[in-house]
Amino acid sequence: MVADALRPHLNKNCSIVVLFPEGIDPHTYRPVPSDIQRLQEADAIVYNGLHLEANMESMFKHLSRSKPCIGLGSFIPTQKLIALDAYSFDPHIWFDIPLFGLAAKMAADSVCKALNPLLFFHNTNYLDSLFELDAALQHQWNQKPESQRILCSVHDAFSYYCRRYKLKQMSLQGVSTAAEFGIYEVDAMVDFMVKNKVKVAFTEAHALTKAMKSIQLGCAQRGHILVLGDPLLTDAPGKKGSPGGSWPGMVIENSAKIHKALNHD
């Protein structure tokens, strides 16, 4: 997602190497020796930040002594981030299209100033296209009654999306796919589904699916039918070449899946 958002603001003399293999969950990924070599060879490093790449933070800190190492989240004002506690913030910023797009532009500008200002490309058309996409999604959600604006998924990845388009969010896990959950969390989610008459919930392409099926079973035991929608893309885009295989295409694909499921609930 970071590479896709940066690329439009860099000229053709810049080569972007994406470190993570396709479909990797950044919450739990641990670097391998070839990753370390590529990071050492890079002129600059840009990452999401906000503790998303928690297992790599010490490496970024070490490498920042010799090259620009920039967390994209650092370009977003604190008041626009979603706080988890007094010290940390939700890292899933790519689900707020204007927020992520503008932060990526500033990160690209910062990298170019450190390396060569001529590498920066003032791509106002790209930013305009992001604002137009955001407006289209706003309009689409404004057509939905408030009772249908509920997004239930496996882990808490959609807070920025829900804030942007005024949805209520319910999830089983916290912001990390490594978070623990147990019977209490399952029961609480079943209660929520039944009380709010939620008819659709979503599994995720890169997170647990059995967990949501247990929610579905719990609802059935209480006489409530819960349908599972198509898996959503959360912490990584889909397959290369697919509609959701890049950013912001993954946001568009998720929106289409959610609306399709809600229209047939």
C-alpha cells in the first residue's frame, strides 16, 4: 500500500522495491536475511509506521543513522489518528483514502529532499483522483440507512474506513491479527449481532476465518441467521493484477463487497 501511494509522486528515475511478499501480514512478519540486505542497500526506507511493522522497528531505528527511514504515519497529525491508548494509534491508515494519500505525498517529498529534490513529481492529478474516489464512496454510503451502516469483521482493521464513511464497527480481535481472544469476546460479538439484527459479517483474506464461523454458529443457536460475505482485504492488497491488487483498489474492492452483501441481506 505504501509503495502504491508513493509511486505517483516520484519520477521515473526512482526505483521502488517492495519488501514484503504478496499477501503477507505485516503485524506478524519477521525479516529474513535477504530483507536485511535489501534494506542495507536501499538509499531510503519508507514504511507505514504506528507499530504496524512491530518486528522491524529496531532495525529501522538502526538504519536511520545512515539513511532516511520514514514512517508514513508520522506525517499525519495526532488529532487525525485513532488512539488505542495514551501511547499508541491504530495503524490501518490506508483505509482513509485522503489521509493516506496526502501523507504519502509528504513522505515522498521528504525522501526526495533528503536524496535529490528533482526526484519529486508534483502529481496534483493523482491527488485529485483520490479526492474524487473518496467523494464517490461518501455518496454511496450516504444512500444507506444508518441501520445498515454496521461493519462486522474478524479484526479491528476498519476504524478509519468506518470513521470516514460513518459506519459502526464490530470485530472479534483488536488491531493486530496476533491479538488473543476467547469465549468472552465470541459471546459479546454474538450478543451484538443478535441485538442489532446484523445479517452480514465478513471474514478477511489475511486473518482467521474459523473464528467468524463460530460467531455464525453462535447466532444460529439463538435463532439468528448470519450470512458471511466475501473475504475483505485488510493488511495487504489482493493478487497482482486483480482489482484489489493495489492501493487504493483494495479499498474500492472492499466497498463493492460490503455493498453487495448488504444489498442482498
